[in-house]
Amino acid sequence: MTTNTIPPTVDGAALLDEVEAFHRRFNVFPTPAAYVAVTLWDAHAHLLDCFDSTPRLAFLSPEPGSGKSRALEIVETLVPHPMVAVNASAAALFRAVSGVDGRPTILFDEIDTIFGPKAGENEELRGFLNAGHRRTGVTYRCIGDGGNQTVQAFPSYCAVAMAGLGSLPDTILTRSVIIRMRRRARNEKVEPFRARIHEAEGHKLRDRLAEWAEHARGFVLGAWPEMPDGVTDRPADVWEPLLAIADAVGGRWPERARDACVTLVRAAQTTDKHSLGIRLLTDLRDHVLIGVDKLPTIAILDRLNALDDAPWADLDGKPLDNRRLARMLGEYMTADNGPIRSRNIRTAGGVLKGFHAEDLADAWARYCPPPPAESATSATPLQPSSEPLNL
């Protein structure tokens, strides 16, 4: 007679240590926090149905040869049902996700060919990636011929890791754990990755992650992990599954995960300029309206267009002008819930149109990251470090 026995519990913390060590053999990530985040992301792909959302994993770099594709190769060996996509259409992806062969983990290399500056908008693919961030996400399409078409909802929820040059649309960036890859320095060594040898090693770890996931399902389902101070809104959505995984495995992983969360959220806040509008607001606060309560538009444009490492002197081949400045600022509201508009400013040379810091203060507080310490004399006070890290 046979009896059913419960398999011995998998030591999740030790397993994640091994997964992290596997990444370290072949990848040079910019910070220790990146290894922690990617390892937790590998594990979360095995428990996707336990979470309300799934963060995108984005390996980005300014130059080729920075290890992005290799990072995806290692992830591919560790996640369930990997689907390598290069230039895949939105239609192909949402049909794969809703197919009978099981939900894939999509690994999208060369994503810059889809969203790069010369690639167009690709709204369908952007919509798919945005919708699939949530478990309830679906993509609607018409199916059938001629007048017999019907609308069908295709599930879009799946784990997606991406690699590419440059950046990504803001709506995707804010749903992503962002790893800013760099070319290896001469003193940074990695083990050469040989697929016929090392894939099998990764697959053994993948199978053990799948086994661990079956035991961990009850611990992460419905979990509400405690967030680090200041991590709220979209960053909290992004990190919630990863922190739940860390809490489930225990050991040093809960502490390491929260340290990584703060490090990478702050890095994204510092290095990513979000929308062009938020970049404009931030530059106005930190570089233009410093120590003054108002400036004529002509003076504002002069200061913006003279900024180093700023886009204002070359927007589609032209410098920022008063019409575009007015249009961009008019999309944001004052504290009185009216659009930010230019107002008359009396100067020695007469009355000129310009903008007042008090009209911008509410938008600065709502949209911009905390000002740097050196801008303490800015027209707005420094926000305390406990402010939410909104991306």
C-alpha cells in the first residue's frame, strides 16, 4: 500500500541565495540591490497568480555591450515558460498569453526597436504591456469576418522582462524595476556563459523554484508586506510582490529586499526624468525660479535654454519657445485648481508676461521629486525625507 507524503519543505532563503549566486557568475549589475531585485523577480514569476500585479523588469543602458541581453539569457533559464520576443507584435503577445500552452514569461530583447526615438509610438504594444501589469488586465479585439465580428477580451496578465538601449515610455517605466546596466570595467570579471552547459544548471534552479513556489503559495497569497517608509502608490505596486516573496523565504531576505527597494526607487527618482512636463517643472524649481517669486517668460526661456544636460535648447530641432512653454505649463493646475497661466509682471522696461512661483508651487509639490539639498534657497521649501517616493 502506498501513502501520500508531504515533500520536505524547501529552504527558500538558501534557494534564493543560490539563484543570486547564479546571476553573479554571469552578470555584472550596477549595485547589490539589483541582484536582490532580479532574484526576487525570478521567484515571483513562479507565483504570478498570487499577486494583483506584476512588475516589469527593465534592463536599460545608454550603449550596446552592457550585458542587457546576457541578463535576459540568465533570467530565461530561471523562469517558467520563457518566451523570447524580439520585434513581436502586440497581437502575437496577447494571443500567446491567452493560449492553451500556459501563460508565458515574456522576455523582450531590443525593446528600443519598438519604443526608441525612430520607432514610432507602438500604442498597441504599449497598451498590452500596461494592461498586463494587473491581474485583471485584458486586451479587447474584434474577431470574426465582415459583419460577423464580435468583441473578445484576451487576458494580458503576464510577467515581462525587457532589455534595450535608452529609456522606455513613462507608463512602462513607472511599472518597472529598472536596472541601469553599464559596460564592464576592466577589473570586473564574469564567467563566460555557455548555453549547452549552463542552461541545464539554470533549469535545475528553475525547477527547484517551482517546487518552492508550491509550498510558498499559501504564505504569499493575499499577503500585505510592510513597505519601507515613503514607498507608496505606483512604486508600492511594483515592489509588493517582491517583498512578499522576501518575507515568505525569511532569513536576511526581508531586510535585503527593503534595502533594495529604497535604493532602486530612489535611483529611479533621481535618474528618470519622467514626462517632459515633470522635467520642465523640476528645472523651473531647481534652476530657474531660485530665490525669486516671479520671472518674465523671456528670462525663463533664456535660463532654460542655457541649461547644460537639458533638452530645452533642442526640442525636435528647435529651442523651447513661449508658446510651447505656455502650453506645457497649462496642463498643470494651481492650488486654486486653475491652469497655470502667465501673468503680467511689472519690470523697469514695462509690463511683461511671465510666471509666478506661487502658481507653480502646488504642481512642484505633487509631481516633482524632493529638491536637492543645495536648492534649499529655492522658491519652495525642501520636502521632508519622509515624503512619498512617487514615480
